[in-house]
Amino acid sequence: MTDKCYDIGTIQAFLDGELASEQTEVIARHVSACDGCAVLLAEAEEESAFAFSALEQEFNTLVPTQRLWTKINDSIEREKKSFWKPIFVFLRQPSTAAFASLIFVAVVSITLLSLKSDEPAKIATRNDAKIQNLIPVASTNLTKNAAISVAPSAPSLNPPVKREANFVNYNQNKEEVRPVKASLVQIESKARNSKTPVATPDAERITASDNVAGEESYLKTIASLTETVNERKDQTLTASSRFAFERDLAVTNDAIKKMKKEVQKNPNNEAAKQILRASYQNKIDLLSSVADKNELMASLK
Amino acid sequence: MTFRNTITRKISLTVFSLLCLAPFSFISAQIVEIKPKVVVAPAGQTVRVKRKNKKVVGGRETFAEKSIAVDAKVNISLCVSEGNLKITGWERNEIRAFVANGSKINLKVQQKSRQTNNPVWVMVTGSDPTDEKELSSEECLSGEEIELDVPRGAIVNVKGRTTETKIESVRKVDVKNIGGDISLNNIEQGIKAATYEGDVMVENSGGAITLETANGNIVAFDVAPSEIGDIFKTKTTSGAITLERIEHRQLEIGSNSGSIKFVGAFNGGGQYDFRTQNGTILLLIPEKSSCKINALYGFGKFNSEIKLNILTENNISRSQRLIASIGGGDANVNLTTYSGAIQIKKQ
């Protein structure tokens, strides 16, 4: 033990994850070497666990907590400061309103005149709009996945050659349009069925490097598990177990980050690679325990 | 005369007051008469003793009991929503289920043996005790005490919500609880046990063993494989793992923030993996062990009471590594931690 011991306040802050990552690292290293601080940490953990178990019922009740109120107030504030507010304020000025209404009348009259002069164009516009609506549906679902690895299927999303020919006579040639729609649905379902995970903040932060074999598969598993866990984390975990889960996850993420840096610095460092893989496995174990609990709870309903 | 009158009046008053007090004496006599019945069971039968201070459903205690003759190697599936579950293996080829102050019991035969026509797969389900209809729904059992006596050769599958589970003397167990401790004893041919809020304890058992808990401890002792290649796996996220006298040749032990303690000897040719994120790994082994240690400890530290023959040592900051042997180096022991300590001590 070389460093001096930490007081209970710092230990508690460490436990609550309130410290900067550098300080967390220093304390973690110190605690692993110092028996006195390890005892302090254990005591603090016990106290926290006791407090959480005592307050668990309070946490689980439907009475809005201070945190919830803060969230509500924040979102009200955000609502107030919405994008449209300054526009409405601008439009309320009499001169602006008059100018805007003049433009509106002009646009409407031009549109009416053009519609009268070119009747078939109306049909084309209407049907085109229908198909335009269809395409974004597929692409919207794909955009999430395309970011990771569905990119090769993206070009097939645009069947531009057939599009114009079919759209004009949509009402008459439904059969011709259907295959286009069907192909889009197929692409959509393929994208959904391909087990490529949706990008999550975690997955975005941690990207695979070429140095560690099999890292990509770890990341994919972690991303899909994270998605599953985040969906029902609040319902699945009690206050105390949520606390433990978040703490363990933070520690594991920190380890992954540092080991990745280490591997990037020295790609021949096999020890760092192994610790990195072990940390990935620990994260998977951590996430899968929550996902399994989810599954069990669902099966018992 | 006056004296006589006075005496007569006093006597009549006494008689009157005695008559008035008579009903009360009768009531008190009734109370005195209420005594617990002594049940004398015939030899060889279990006596169920009613416990005091029990929760009572609808103003009275309720008991449900059912039994069915089954095959010696029957599969039993059940789910428990709440209550203390106790499953015990016995010498009879019969399942007997008992629920105190809880649901009704339904023993549903899923499959019968072609040879003996005895049930080989039975589902134990429950239903609302106030429901007077036929038992048809496949609900979970619930009650204050749930007890099952099953053949020793039975395989038991349990799913539970919040259940304290105790299983003894059966062939194989697969138990999964959302919450509650799991205690397993004398399971012959394999265990799969998982709870998400509780401890898991295993003793005197054999076979392939997988133990998991999220926020709880794992304790296992006197455990051995029943077949070659049986693996012993344990996993906890924030609990401690304590293992004593584990005879398996392949161990995979992982804890995230909890510590791992292994007490016993390593088997020659065995593969032992111990992994933590920031928990301590403590090995209490005989001084004359024979194993090869491969320790990785990022920010952690390594310490051994037993003399090591160091083969490789790499003290690069954040990724420290040590490869060493003790004795002939027969077993492979992998120890990985990110910021925990690794300690090897003499047993």
C-alpha cells in the first residue's frame, strides 16, 4: 500500500459512480491493494444495500419522486422552448402575417391554375405520393440497421426504372405495382430478420478493431443484449439490483475502454487482448442475466 | 323469625348469583376443553404437524394433498408463484404433493411409459382454491408451504417467481427462480440452478452443474462429476462464489464484482478457469499441488504463498501477466481479473 487511505465520503462517491474516471481508476487500484479501504468499501456497500432494501418499497411505489418531478419540469421547459415557438412569435407581427397570407393566396391560385391546365399530371402526382410514402417506410426501418451492416441491401431499395411507368397508371395496373411493393416488403422483412443488432449508444461508443480476433461478434452480441435489456430494465430490476447492475456495467465499460486503448497502443500485447475479451464476456454475462430474468418473468405471466 | 328470613334471603341470593354465574362457568369449561388433537399415524406414514401462527385464507386453514403412482424415472414439471417449496426424494414410485394455505393441486399426466403404463412425465399445477370449477387451468402452485415427495430417480423442473426452494435426493434438477434462495442436496446426475435475487447452495451432488445468480452468493461443496466430461460452471454478477472439494476436471467460474474462493486440490489434466472483473480470486490449495498457473491481472495484483516456478512474467502496466508452475504442472489454471487481486494460499 503506497497511497494514503481515502475517507468514507470519497469511498461512497466511488461506490455511487460520482467520481471522474481517472479518480475511479486510482481508487479501484488503491482498494485492491489496501485492506483498510477494502473494508471501508465493503461497509459502504453493505450500508447502501441495506438502505436500498429498506427504501425499495418507497422506490417501487407510484408516488412521483423528486427525480421524476425534475424530469417532468425539464420536459415542460423543453416544450416551452420548442422549435415552433419563435416562428409563431415572428408570424404574430401584423406586417409578417399580411405578407405570409399574400404569399399563401398566390401559391394557392398558381396551383389551381396548373391543375386545371394539366389533368393527367394530377393522377401521377397522387400515385407518386402513395409510392413515395411506401419507400420511406422500408428505408426508415432499414436506416437503423444500415448503419451497421445492412448496407449491401440498401441499393436494392430504389427500383427507379419501373417506378415512373407504374405510378402513372397505378389504378389500372395494380398487379404491376404489387411486385414492387412486395419486393420492398421482402427487403424490409429481410432486414428485420437479419440478426444485425440495432445500433445503441454503447455499441456506437465501442467499435471493433482489427487487432482483437472475434471482437466484432462480442460487440454484436452486446449490442443485441443491450437493446433487449434497455427495453425492460426498469420493470425487471428492483432498486438495489438496478444499482448493482449499473455499477458493474460502468466498471466493465471502463475496463473495456482502457483495454482497447492498451491494445491500440500495442497490438502485440496478448495479455491486454485477453483481459479485453474477458471483460467483453463479463459484460455479456451481466447483460444476459438481466435478459434471462426478463424472459423468465415473461414466461411466468 | 327475622333471623330465619335473613338466612332464607341470603341463601336465595347465593343460589340466584350461582345460577347467574353458571353460563360463564360453562363457557370457560368449553375453552378449557379445546386442545390440539393428537394424531397417531400408522407406522411408516408421515405425520404432518400443523404449525402455529399460520396465515389463514378466508378465516380457516386450508390444505390440499394429492398423490399419484408414477414411473421410477419420472419427469416432474412445476411452477411456483410464491411459497416455500420443498421437494424430497423417497423410495416409493409415487408423487405426493401437499400445499398449505394456498392453491389446489392438479397432477396432470403428460406422458405414460409404453412398457409399464406408468406416468413418465407429470405436471404439477395449481388453481384458485375459491374456484369451484374443475381443475383445468395450468396455473402455478402457490401457498405457504408446498411440499412434494417424489421418487429418487425423478428429474425435477421448477420455475418460480419468489420461492425459497429446497430440493433433496433426486436424480436431476433444473430450477429457475426470479427471486429466492435455492438449496440443493444429494442430487445425483446434474444440476441447473438459477436465481436472480438470492443465494444458491449445493452440497453432496454430482453430474454436470451450472449455477447462476445475479445478486447473490454461490456456495458449493463436496461435488463430483457423474460422467467423464461433466463441467462445473458458476456465474454471478455481484455475489461471492465459494467452492470446496469440487472434483470436476473442468471448472468455469465467473463473477463480476464478487470474489471467488476455491478450496481443494486440482485434478491432474483438469482445466480450471476463474474470472472476475474486480473481485478477488483466492485459491486455497495443498502445497504439493501440480498445476500450471496462467494469471492475467490488469490493474490487480498477484500474490502466492506457495513457491512458484515462474516461466513468464510481464509487468506492463494495465496488463500484467504471469505464467508459472507448481509441482509437475498437471492441471491448467487460468486466473483472469481486471482490477482484483489474485492470491494463492496454502490449504
